[in-house]
Amino acid sequence: MSSFTLSTEIRFGKDALDSLAQYAGRRAFVVTDSFLATTDVFATLVRILGPHVTVFDQVLPNPTIALIGQGLAQYLQARPEVVVAYGGGSPIDAAKAMHKGALEAGLAAPEGLVVVPTTSGSGSEVTGFSVITDEATHAKIPMVSPDLLPKVAVLDARAVVGVPPRTTADSGMDVITHATEAYVATTASDFTDACAEKAAQLAFAHLTRCFTHGDDLEARTRMHSASTLAAIAFDNAGLGIVHSLAHALGGRFPVAHGRLNAILLPHVIAYNAERSEHAAAKYAWLGHLAGSSATGTRAGVVSCVARINKINAELGIGPGIKECGVDPADVRPHLDELARTAMADGCTATNPVVPTHTDLVALLRQIL
Ligand SMILES: [Fe+2]
């Protein structure tokens, strides 16, 4: 038996943010970062929520255990009726961890956690994951629990129009990678495939427009939908070795997660397609969704890889680790250890092909 779960209410479309007026006048605890707290859209959010808002705007990238403790203390003091996360992956993950802490203390906001994502990328607004960093060891602690699933996700393009092009590119390629990996994952189903196909189709069609014309609300709206759809797919189907390798590399070299995915994805598609007919046929279909008229599986896979390479080029990404600002000579001594870390990563289990250590080293060499 398999199952497909979606427990988050998704609010979307023009002025979706205004729906938070349902909480107006209630005690609200809002989690964000110090930059976002100065933006016009954030001011609108606070105005909609009304006079009883407590703002915690101290979230930094890679939120730590200490930061969660600090936020939780303020959360408990504020005794909120609703918690609102406003931001990209870090403020959302931080708010999820604080809310879980409050749940465990029996003092959680009764209206639950509402998430307003300000990037189209992580998909954290619909997943039961949160990643917190142990400041003592620098280790990332992945938390997985139904308690971390937001009650409401608000997809309002006004929250993403101000995202700079580089972040739009990186987070957008993360979306394409989520959709692609979930689509060929060993635990993919008709339900996750429906979400992954639509996510890929929307992202192929709209990502570069978001990059070149950040204020295009229509393109931003479609890309925001793609991000959430891709996350629904991977939350249920899992991911693959693009993410395993990106996690390993990202733990050692300071390169954006989506950028690492972007440069690895074409190589992993070629690797998987050579060894799995089933995966190859699905990649070929993604090529078709990207606009290719190629016939036959092999030509379809080639068109899928070509489309991704073209999008990367249009976004100014890649093709290798050198273009990410990392000297390949600094990576070479760590290939063995990086491959071991990637092999142990949770995402490897659902890759359509079971890789060997040698395969993972070879894939890493390709981006050097
Ligand atoms: Fe990702």
C-alpha cells in the first residue's frame, strides 16, 4: 500500500495575502528576518493582522538551536493564537521548529502555523521537514514530523516580485530539480506524477521570465505554483542523488543549494537514463513538456537535458563548480568523502538507480 497526503490548505491567486484578515485582532506571532521585516509587503501583512502582532525578525540563514530557543521564549511570552512565518526556507524552518517546541510544551497557538513563502523554491510551506543547525558541531539536523506541516500556505506573488535575479535563478532550479527527481523516484505514484509534471511544465515555461522580468506578476504566480506543486510531489515521493550530491557539496563549500542542483541535474539525468528504461521514458516525457517534439526515448532524454542546459545558460548558471566560485582543485582531495556522505544521504534511497561509490565519484568529477 502507498499513500499520498496533503494536509495544508493552499491559498493562492491575486491578493491571497488579504485572506489573513480572518486573524485580524487575534494575537499573532510573526517570524521573519531583519531585511524582510523592512519591506512594504511585510508592512501590509502586519497591517492585515491588526494591532496584536509580535514580530520576531532575528532569523539568520541556517537557523541554529540557540536561535530557535530564543524565538520559542518570545513565542511563549506572546501567547499567540496564530503563528505566521514570512520568508524563504530559513524563517519558515525556524517558525516550524519554534511551533513544534510550543506544541511539545502544550502551549502552541491554537490556530496553528500559517506560512507565506517569499521565494519560489524550497516548498517548505507544504512539507513536514525543517532543518536546524547545531552551532557547536555545524551539523545540519533534519527534523521530520507531521507537527511541522503548516496549516495554511499563502501563495501571493506580491511576496516574490522583489526577489533578486540570482536568488530567483537558484531557487527556480531547485524547483525544477524537485519536480524531476520526484518524477523518477522509486516511490513516485500517479498522484505525485501529476504534481511533478505540472510543476516542471510551469517552471520550464516561466522561470527565465521571472529571472529577466522580476516584476512580471503572471510569471511569478505560475512559478510560485510550480514551487508548491513540486514540494507536494517530493514530500510524498522523495528525491534522488542530485540532492544527495548537492547536500554533500553544500556542507563543505558555500554554494547555494539550487545552484549545485542546477549543475548536477543534467549529469544525473544522463546517468539514470542510461541505466533505467523507466526513468529514461519519464525524462523523455519531461522533454516533451518542455516543448520538445523529439520522438523516441533516447531523443527525448537528450531534449530534456538540452532544455535544462539552455535554462541554466539563460540564468547565467554553470556549467561546472568553477563557475560557482569553487576551485576544482579544492574539491578533488574530498571526492571520496563527498561520495560517502552522498551515499548515506536520505535522498539516495529513492533514486531510480542504486549508485555505487565509484558512480558518485564519477558524477562529482563531471562538474569539476
Ligand atoms: Fe532542494
